[in-house]
Amino acid sequence: MVNATIIIFVFLFAVSIGSFLNVVILRVPERQSLVTPPSHCPRCNYRLRWFDNIPLLSYIMLGGKCRKCREPISVQYPLIELMTGVLGLACYMHFGLTPAMVVFFVFCAILLAVTFIDIPYQIIPNGISIPGTIFGVAASFFVPQMNWQDSLIGAVAGFLIIFLTAYGYWFLTKREGIGMGDAKLLALLGAFLGWQAIPFILIASSFQGLLFFFVGLAFGLVKKAPPLPDPDEGPLPEKTENQEISVRHAAIPFGPFLALSGLEFLFFGRLILDVMTGWGG
Ligand SMILES: [Zn+2]
């Protein structure tokens, strides 16, 4: 089944999709066009030639710097290309050359884009999550590994669980805890993975988010939350350049942890369900 030529082809195809994801991550949250202007250096506006734009290779050949002004290029670009390549291979290993491989590679690509937009911007664009969810439900009618009832229930339940939690939290505290972006992301995860994935995703993402927070706290990467301002004292202070990060203010984006747990379920779902039902019985 697994063939060396196909492995190379899948990897090269996936890293070039990674290259496209870099453009999505850079431009979608800024509401810029994906096609114009062509890729350029943000400092000197040098327009990238095709040989400056080869996934992974160009970054290495340029030594991580702009060809013209030597401005360092973010390591995030080759990193996302590499991660997309690895996820492409993982989908091939898991599903073989099947429609499921294509559908779940799209799923992985969506999760990568969402993660790297949510980290700096703390938003999950509707332009990605809503069409992504519709695609997931639509695909479930054609992909044998999916089931449309599971997918539809997954999308609705995923949205409602976070929406109702957020509404309840807001109702009790008049503060926004978790965002609607996260509700739409869990809908997307439910659409692709089925409702059976949702308990694991909620538990695993919360656990991993907290673990990240406490490890970050121990290594001084995240700072402890300042006391919450009294809601009666007026509006919250404006965000500043080096705003303190805290779980209490939900300033650590939750989206990346939802996405990570979704990937864990995609590749280890059968094992996870076995363990979870084992606990139950
Ligand atoms: Zn430059």
C-alpha cells in the first residue's frame, strides 16, 4: 500500500499547500486578498521570484533572510510548510490514497491555519470555520469512513456545548469567557470527526491548555493574571503592546488546544475511544 514514490509526491504536494496556508495565515485576519499583491518582503517590498518561493528550500537557501534587504524571514513560514507536509504524510499513512485522505488533509490544513491565526490575533475567522464545517458535513455523505448523522450531530452539538457554556458564563458573570470562534471551531471538529469525538476533545483541550499554562508559568513564559478589574468601575482597559497573558482573561487562545485535540482524535481516535469506553465499563 505505502509506496516511496507516492510518499515523496504527497509530501511535496502537502508542503506547497503549506506555502498557501502561510498566505492565508498572513492575510485572512487582515482581510487582505489572497492573490494580490504578490508575495513581497514586508520591509523592502522586494517582490518574491518563483525561486524565492519554493517551500522549505528557499528559506534554507536564503539563510532565512530577504534576498534584497537581508531582513530575517520568520521561521514560522518553513515551520508551517513542514508541519503541513508531515500532516499530509500522516493522512496518507492513515487512510491510503482514498477520498478520506483528501478530506482529512483539508481538515488538517484548516486546523493549522486556524491555530496560527488564533495565536497572535485571538480570532477564528468565520470565513474559515463556517465553510469548513459545511465541507465536513457535506463530505460525510461521500466518505465511507464518515457517517452523516454523526457528522451533523457533531457539528450542532459542538457549537451548542460551547455556545451555551459561554452564554451561561456571561449570564452569571457579565464577562466574556470563551469566544464564539471556539464554538464554531468545535462545530467544525464535530462535523469532521463525528459527535463521538467531542467528549475527548473537550477534556483533552482543557487539560492540555491548563498544562501549557502551568508549564508556561513555571518557566516565566506566561505571567500570572492581574486582579480582575471591577466591572462597575467602567470599561476594561485597552489592550497594550505587552499585555499580560492569563487564562482567567481567556487571553491564551483556546482554539489551538481544540485543534490539537482534534488531530489527536483523528489519528488515535480508535485507541482513545477504546480507552474511554474501557473506563466507563
Ligand atoms: Zn526585504
